[in-house]
Amino acid sequence: MTNSQDLFERAKQLIPGGVNSPVRAFRSVGGAPFFVKRADGATLTTADDKELIDFVCTWGPAIHGHNNPIIKEAISKALEKGTSFGTSNPYEVEMAELIVKMVPSVEKVRMVNSGTEATMTAIRLARGYTKRNKIIKFAGCYHGHVDSLLIKAGSGALTLGNPDSAGIPESFAQETIVLAYNDSEALKDAFSKFGHDIAAVILEPFPANIGLIFPKDGYLQNLRDLCTQNETVLIFDEVMTGFRVTAGGVQEKVGITPDLTALGKIIGGGLPVGAFGGKTEIMDCLAPLGPVYQAGTLSGNPLAMAAGIASLKLLLETDAYTRLEKMGQQVQDALVSTAKAAGIPLQVPQVASMFCPYFSEKPVESLDDAVSTNTDRFNKFFHTCLENGVYLPPSKYEANFISTAHEQGAIDQACDVMTAALKAI
Ligand code: KE4
């Protein structure tokens, strides 16, 4: 009773949809999800003893691949001293020092246990600091399952076709203004209409929950200027892109400084984690110093901190980003050239170790563009790759991740499988 099919049957009796996170359910690509019993390097071993080259990388955290020996060693060293103390521990200080060093816009940081907690608290903090209620988010951006942000959300919400979740009171939704990403006119209109009522703008600077979309020239700078002019808090949700696209995230890459940043994934080395940080003036509004409350039993958990510290140090001490960029470009080149030769309309935006195959004639610059890409072709591509040992994210709205554990052999093999899958379409 331990193969994927049996496990899924048992899971469905007790866990809604048989999954603890909807995007794992394969609802948009079809078919039944597989279960994984172990993972090593770039490889997942399923409950059916099938080995897969993994491009999901547990949705971002596994930038050094799975079961990395140095991260594992860090966790077991911490484990010898216990799992959770309910008091502060030395790892939390080292983690804060690392984050502040790697992301200069973060002057102070607070650890939490998920990306959702990070964005949820950043919003509350911005509202408490500005004493304003309205926030702006962008259609298709996903910031975790926060009530005020599950409006026109991306990732699993979009995959399941319900970007507006049930259970959110209209009174909450009214405080959230949703704009189209990359539309500077819409931004200007919103600020001229609501200007000094807007507490915060939150966005994924490179939206990666509608696939992978890049800002038009000047778009982020324009947003930065409007927030400054209106004393609105600019929040970059870098839960996914932080430490992924560069050590300092998108903000380092594009040279735009947000007021607050939400972080997660990589800083936990695969264990539950989130963090948010930014200007001292804003962060000091947080309890116990200020009136904005936030708390967490397991925040700064020593095991997660030890794993995250090892993960960040590995990024600082190796030439990870050079290798990751090279592998990202190799995958993009292979897919684009094969699709061109086969006459298949395909876009493959790529940045560092993130890429996303869109079956589309034209470049994807907005949520509408992403929605209109060819879902059937993506699903065929997904399943053909999976049948041949390559696991891509089970939704056309998710980004693919490469890790430093994807040795050249795995990348070459994956490119062969993906290009063959393209031709098969
Ligand atoms: P978590 O609460 O899932 O740790 O983080 C939420 C979150 C916040 N911000 C961004 C930009 C994110 O991408 C996420 C979570 N990412 C999804 C994958 N696109 C997690 C996968 C899942 O929901 O199972």
C-alpha cells in the first residue's frame, strides 16, 4: 500500500483533494499526482521507484538541490541541541546578519514561517505605519493565501481557475485595488484617484506565478517614483526571486530599492520559513517596539535557521550564480531552437536559474497574455516530459527552477527529453 496510486487514494479520504497544497494535485495538467519518497541532488525518487530530474525544486527552496550534504549536516548539528526553545537562539542573529548583508534595502528583518506570513505581515505593517487602508496588487501576482491578496491571484489560484477565493468578505476586497502588471497608465490613474489613501503597493517585481514575466523598461522605476511621491510603502515580494535571480534578488538586478521586502523559500534550506524586512523606521513599528502586532511560535526555529544559513553561505562561497545562469541559458537555447525548427510557437523567458515555456506566438507581458497561451500543448509537453523522466511544474503558470545539483549530465539529458517532447507535439 505504498505506491503513488494507493497513497493518493488514502490521502483523498483524509486530506482535501489528497494534497496539502492545491498546486500539487495536477488538476490543470490532468492525471494523478505521484508521491515522492526521497530526493537527492537533482533527482526525485517516486513511491513507484521512478527517478525524475526535478525542475520544481520544491517550488524554489532547493537551489542547492535536494538532500545537500552541507545543509543536512547543518540541520543535524542543530538537531543535537534540540528542535525549538521558545526563546531566542544564536542562529536567528546569524540569519538576520546574513539577510541584511545580502539585501541592503533590508535594515531590519523579522523571521516568520512561510512566505504567506511574510507578505501578510508586510501589508499589516505598511497599513499600521501609514495609517492608510488601501493597497495595490497586480492581477496574476501571487503572494500566498493572504485574505487581502487572494484577489486575482496567480499560482494555484489561477491554475484552478479561481483567482478570487471564496471566504473573503467584500469589505476586505474593497481595500485592495487590482491593476494590470506592466500598465503604467493604470498605475498613474490609481495614484491620481487614491494617492494618499494607498498604504502599500505589493508586487512580485518579476511575476513568476503567471509563468515568468519581466517588467517593461521604466515600469518599476515609475512605480518606485509614484510610491515615493505619495509616501506609499513599496513592497517587493521576493519570496521566490530573493537569493534566486542574484544574491540580492531582483532589487539588486534592476537597481530599484523597495521599502519592505518579503522573503522565504531559499532562506529555510527546505524547512518552513519566511521573513520580511526593510527600513528601520517602518520595521520599528512592529511589536514589541511599536503598535503593529505579529508573532509566531516557531519563528526563527533553530533547525530552519541552521538550514537557511548553510544555504545562503553556500551561495556566497561558491560561484553558484555563474553556473546557474549558464544552465538556464542552455535550457532556453535548446527549447527555443528546437521549437523554431519544428515550427512550434514557443516563448521561453529565462533569468538565472528560472525559466518558463509558454506555448505562444508572441512574448508574454501580462496575465492576459499568459492565460491565452496554449494550455493543451503545455499539458502534452508536461506529460511527455514526465513519462520520459523529467518533472516540470504541473501548471503553465509556474516557473521552472534549476539547482546547482543539476550537473551537466542532468541538464543535457533533460534538454534531450524536453526537445524530443516538443517535436512529439
Ligand atoms: P508560502 O506561504 O507558500 O511559503 O509562500 C507564498 C508565496 C509568496 N510569494 C510568492 C512570490 C510565492 O511564489 C509564494 C509561493 N509560491 C508557490 C509556487 N508558485 C508555492 C507552491 C504552493 O503553493 O504549493
